[in-house]
Amino acid sequence: MSDNEEVIKRLLDLEKSSEVLSSVSYQKLSLNANDALCEVAFDTKFYTLDELNAILKDERAKIVTSMRCSDLDYETPSAYFETNASYVLNEAITNKEDVVYVECYSDKYKILKIKNL
């Protein structure tokens, strides 16, 4: 993380009052399901807010959003990690929860689905 916290907040489009933490999270990803703890699914598509809301309305998994997703009213981590998606993935595995993580930037949304096995 940059030593100048203001710079990183501007780059990440976060509020000045947001807490930004540096962290390291590791996962071993594989296309082989042997001994897997969870399944991770994502695609390359960016979604609009309307498209995203249509997808999330029928979602049964826990929904977690980035701090930057101010138009959504779901659980949000209290601080922003540089590796936020990785943090959410580790939390989902630790808590044995299926999670849909939503990230956004400039009104474009991405989805990461985590399904525990």
C-alpha cells in the first residue's frame, strides 16, 4: 500500500474517512476439484446497477459488497483491504458460507461467487 493514504483512497475512489488496510491473503487456485474447499466463479462481464439488482434479487448466498458500492444495501467490510476480494474469499471459507462478493468502480459492477464444498 502507498505510504500516502490520500493517494490510495483517490485511486480506489474511497471516501476520505475510509480505513484502508494492507493485507496478504493466499489461496491455491486449481481447475482440479480434488481436495477443494470451495468453488470460485466469476466472469469477465461488467454489470449495470439494474442488471446487478436483477441477479441479486434471487440470490440465496450471503451478499457482501465493497465499500465503493454505495448504491447497494448489503453487508460491507468495515475497512477496505487492498486485496478485498481475497479477504472475502478467506472469510467465506473460514465461516463455511456461500458468498457473492460485489465490487464496483465508475458505476460498473463485477461479481465473484464463492460456494463452499
